[in-house]
Amino acid sequence: MKTKNALFLVVILIAAQSCTIFSLNPLYNEEDLLDEPILLGVWQEEDDGKEYVSFEKYEDKKYIFRYMERDGPEKIDTVSFEAGLIKIGDHYFIDLYPYYEKEFAESDYLFRGFIPTHSVLKIEWNKNDLDLYIFSYDRLQELFEQNRIRIRHETFDDYIVITASTDELQKFIKKYADDEKAFDDSGKFVKIR
């Protein structure tokens, strides 16, 4: 693969995960994973219809989550993640981890220094509607600045990377799951197939 295409993929991965929680560890332990067949399929963003997400079965209780954005009449940019669905308290969350072909990562020099991170989306759905929420970067930064949370993390430029364990991350998410300032509306989608 050409370096130009690899660089494009890195930019898309970063953009797709912007303003969210980055974590070195997943939000789930294997026994936490849920299987929800109603999520399978393609969902189109309600407002402008240029964005789509899809869920495909991947492994037992895991999905491939694809984010797609229409760029012109024929071009669709796509980024894919391995996704795990869990319930924490009264809310559902998906843990996203970049998904790319193993051969691609091993063959391209650019990806040898790439350290993928997990990211978290809050998710609500019914048969025909899907709502996704990202953790507000501003809220996370505010909580750290006010010393209101003490979860292990590192800050790099405009990114906060949580380095805490999965169990600590789950406790943190549970604490802020009902905080209206903590999650920004990332998109409302309707099922199209």
C-alpha cells in the first residue's frame, strides 16, 4: 500500500475518534460482552444523510463497526473498528478499536509506530433508530483540571489517553453515564437495511 493511502487512513482514524475517550485498555472484559442482533445492518444519519454506520458480526459477541461518509456522488470514505457492546449501569456503550488487515499493518512502515487505542461511544437504539454519543473532550479536560477525577492518564497535545485498567475505566464511565455535560450527541441514525 502506498504511504499516501496509509497516511489518509491514519487521518481518518484520528478524525473518527476525535473528542472522545482514548484508552490503552478496552472498556470490556470478555465476559461483559453482549450480543444484540438488532444492531446488525446499515444505519443512515438523519440530518444530511451523508454519514452511515454499520454493524457486522465479527466474532462471538463482537462486531465490525464501520463509519462511512459520502464525499461526492460516488465516493464513500470508510473507517472500520472492532466493536464490543457492554452495559454499564442502565446504559449501553461500545468500545471501538481500529480494525485493519494484518498484512497491511505489517507491510507498511508508517504503521509500525502506530499505537492503536480504544475509544468509547454511548449508544441507544430501538428497532429503527440509533443514537451515538461521544464523551466530551471539554468535559473530560474540565474534570481533570478541577481534580474531580483521579483516573490514570497521559496528556499529549490535544489528546487525553486513559491508561487505567478496564475495571477502573468501567467505574469512571458508570460515574459519569448520567452526566448531561459528559456526552455530546454524535449522531442520530435510522436503519436502512
